[in-house]
Amino acid sequence: MRDITESTITDAVLESFGSTGDARLKQLMQSLVTHLHGFVREVEPTTAEWMAAIRFLTRTGQICDDRRQEFILLSDTLGVSVLVDLINHRMPIGATDTTVLGPFYVDNPPGYPLGADIAEGMTGKPMYCDGRVLTAAGEPIPGALVDVWQCDGDGHYDIQLGGGKLGLRARLVADEQGRFAFWSVVPSHYPIPEDGPVGEMLGATGRHPYRPAHVHFMISHPGHETLVTHIFLDGSPYLESDTVFDVKTSLVTRVAHHDAGTAPDGKRMDRPWGRLHYDFGLKSTAGDPPVATPARELTGARA
Ligand code: BEZ
Ligand code: FE
């Protein structure tokens, strides 16, 4: 393998992986090389540009720690996370669309009883959030675990505020009819972390860092695929330009705004409050028939 030229280098590298024992690894490496060489041939980077790219990726790794994962944020903002999610979650009719997890999930969130206020003093207009966990066929799933996390009315997650206090995150257990409910606050739209290389990339390319207002859910129960999703608030800014490309129409839901009065759980509210209602459908691990993308318009909120 000598005297490699511009026209023989790609085949030479592909051949170097030719005897990889693991067929999938061989496919991954050869496809990566094919596309990476194709990119380089197309854009013909200068050496300075290539070194700038290496430095960008180096800084992306250097800013990562147990709590900051800049590579995932890069994958999110390049649309790769959503593409991988879509490929891996081709859902049957009746199953809720999935989304990316995002960086603000905390393992084993604090447990609360149904109907509890999970705000823990975080700011915002009170919001009663309720719904049901169902099979794709519409049957209730009693005892489903419902993890929920969201930002406050100023766009901050608890773990961004420092001080170690958790708020606006909870684990609930659905009742016998698959119902769940909690009090939180109406979340705001917010910028993704932009003090690192990803923020630089967004700034340099004239992109904004915002996500529309949403509430995150992770819902699990034996016999069903764990559902990771968000409910987006209708009318929020950035629904049409989410910086991580993850808004699905089926997940956009209106918050009904109410004046002071009696809430659905009988609570007397002395100030205005909102209600967000959504029923989720879980995909069975036994396998419901997959549905091609165009038919997915049929899925979504049952509320
Ligand atoms: C989030 O919604 O929490 C999120 C998702 C992807 C990137 C950054 C934030
Ligand atoms: Fe979020």
C-alpha cells in the first residue's frame, strides 16, 4: 500500500477494514469512511480549516463531564439525535411519538403522590397537568411509572439554578385507570446551553439556541417500550424553529387558561392557573404493526 493518490486513498482505507470479523462493525467503519471521504472531497478543506474542526471537536470533548454532554448537544443541534430517534421508533397507530431525552433528566427522580405539587417553590403560573397512560389500542395501563421534568416560567431547570434543590421533576405512579395528575407551573421557552462549542457553532451560523416551551415525560411499564417524549405548549415561540428539530404536531397541546376558581381536583385557586391534558399511548414490546411515516398524522393527542 504505497504511492496512495487522491483517487486511490478511499479504496485503500475501505480495504483495510475488509477483514473485520464483526459484519456490523465492518459496515459501520466502511460507510463512515465512504461518507467522510465524500465530505472532504466535496468541500476540499484547507489544512487550517481541518485543524479548526479538530480543535472544535477537542473542545467539545473537553467541556464534557458527568453533567455536561456537549457531544449529545452537538448531535441534537445537527438533527442527528432526532434522526436516530425516528429510525428507532417507527410507531404504530395509537402510540405516542417519541422525542430526544435532553440533558436535564435526572435518574430516579423524587416520588410524589398523584395530584401533588411538584414545583417545590419554583416560579411560574400554576399548571394542573393530567392525563392517562394507555396501550396503543386505548386500554389503560395501571401502575405505569410516569417521570416528568420541566423548566420554570423563566426557562430554568432546577439543576441550572444551583444549590442542589430539585423541583419541577417527579416520579408518579398511574392509578387503576392509568390516570396521572400533578401541579407544576406553565413552562417557558428557553435556550439550550450555549456557553460551549455548540453555542459557538450556533452563533457563527446565525442560528438561535431556543426550544419551544414543553414538559418532558418518560413513561414505562413492563411489556411496553419506554416512552420518552415531550408535550409542547401550543402558541409557544419557536415551535416552527426548535433548535433540536424535535417538534411533532401530535405532541403540541393547548394549555387551557382559567381565572381563580375551583380546579379539576377540587383545589380552590386564588389566582389564574392553566391546565394541560394529554393521554399517552405506549407501544407493546410484543410488537404492534409498524406504520409508515405519512400515516403518523393519525397518531397523537387523544385529549
Ligand atoms: C431539553 O429539552 O431539555 C433539551 C433537549 C435537547 C437539547 C437541549 C435541551
Ligand atoms: Fe427541555
